Amino acid sequence: MTGSDAKPLLSVLRGAMPDVPPMWLMRQAGRYLPEYRALRAQKGGFLELVYDSEAAAEVTIQPLRRFAFDGAILFSDILIVPYAMGQDLWFEAGEGPRLAPILAQTDLSALTPDFTRFDAVYETVRQVKAALDPSVTFLGFAGSPWTIATYMVAGQGSKDQGAARRMAYADPTRFGALIDAIIDATVIYLSGQIAAGVEAVQLFDSWAGSLAPLQFDRWVIEPNARIVEKLKALHPDIPVIGFPKGAGAKLAAYARGTGVNAVGVDETVDPHWANRELPAGLPVQGNLDPLALIAGGAAVREAVDNIRAAFAGRPHIFNLGHGILPDTPIDHVEALISYVREKETR
């Protein structure tokens, strides 16, 4: 086999329907692995790990040594984009990321972009690419504009993304200028990842579910469509996976409106509904509940059977409905892989 035929995940993104779906897990490089926790402790912090290209490449590859995944996902963070746009970025122990200045209080013009802050990530990509098995598809990623904007406006994560939602309603011109700037930076970032060696990219819209329908159209569908259009103009053969977590019934409109090559389906969506409502032939990715994986056993087997039955008639990448959780038992991941890859018809 040659080209994408030798890469099961990439072939599915291009429309293939193998008997056994390829698989990877969101956040597969991370805290549930003891080797990751050891390396992070050695480096002293999350951002230090991301910016050490050799260490970040090692983290990207760690899960591939344990598990025969069909995809490797770049180890980085979605907030590298606002960092390159000129905000300061740091991580508070036990509390998560912080950005400054806070754009709820400061105009975008106060920021001075520095896109050399992407360079260490590109070097990570090059190092991973050189080390990956040729059958593994290398996935890059970025946060989608709405999700990135929520952090930039508030300076941190929040439960309801209220600061960004308030700005989007009260001053859509100002908020739109921020979205435009994020789109431009994201295209630069993803294009650089592609040039360095990734073979597909995923757009994470982690907070898409917080928006009302009209706001969803304006701040999720339209910006992601612009990113896809700009990326395709530069890299026409690179598949784009869109993952609007929490989109629910708006998922079908997202799939039609953004032009993504595949849609990630979160664990709250009925896969049978998704199969009926999404465009015919569109590849899907998902959607095992990460908590079912922690439970293991019959809970996982029942969920896997349901997901595979729902997506039997379209290209499907098996994945979680969101990121793997830190307390996930490693033997449960091994059992999941074995069960998904059993050849018999369920």
C-alpha cells in the first residue's frame, strides 16, 4: 500500500470505510500515563513542557508506544495562539491557564503579535514526524475562534463563558475584530504545522455549546468556515476535522456550513441521530463517553456496539466524545482497543 491507503485514519478522512474503524483518543498524550507525569515533573510545568520541542515530541509519541493507535495528536495547547497574538500566558497550579492583559478590559490593539512563538511547536512536529511509524496519521490542531476568544476576553476559563458572550452581544464589532484576528493567527499556525509535517488538523471548539443558535451561526460556523476556506486554499489536500463540543442539534448545520472534511461527535449526541442528520458520506469521529471508559467492562462494550452500529454505513474514526480523563485505567484503554478491533460483526 502507498500514500493514504497505508494510513487507515487518513484514508477514512478521505472517505474510506474499512471493516474496523481506525482509532485515536483525544488527550491520549497526557496525564493518565505515568511516563507523562514523570516527564512533566522533570520539566517543572506544562508550558515548559510544550516549549521543549524534544520533550513535547516524546509526549506525543508516548501513547503510540503503549497502544497501537492509528493517529498521533500533537502535544501542545490551544492557548499558544493567544500567546503568539501578544497575551502573556502562564499556568496556575491547580487552577489552569491565565492570560493577560484581559481583553474584557483592554483593546486588541494593545497586543503585539509575535508569531515566532509558534516556532517551537513546528520543531516538535518535525521531530515527531521523523519518528512516527509510517502507518500512523499525524494530527495537528488548534482551538476554534470562539473558544479561543472566551479565554482571551476573560483571561481564564469559566463555567459559562459569560464575559465573551456579553461582549459578543453588546459590542459585536469589537468582538468580531477579535475573531478576525484569531482566524488569521490560526491559519498561520495550522499552515505552519502542515508545512512541518502534520497530515490532518482538528479544530477544537470546546465551548461551542454555550451559544444560542444565532450566536452559534455567527461565532462558530462562520469563523470555522473561513479557516477551512483559507487552509484549503493553501493546502487543498489536508483534511480538517471540526469538533464543536456541545453543539447538539446544531451539529448538522455546523457540518454543512463549515466545509470540514469530518465532524467530531461528543458523548452527549445520539450517534444514530447523528448518522441520520449529518450529510451523507461525511466522515464522523467519536463518540464514546470518557466516563464509560473509566467504568470499563460491559459499559464500554455496550457503548462501542451502539456507536459502531450507528456509523456502520459511513466513514468512521473511533474516538472518545471528549478528552481521556486522568484517572482512566490503562488496562481499560487496552481492552477498548482490543474490543473495537475484533473482526466479527456485532
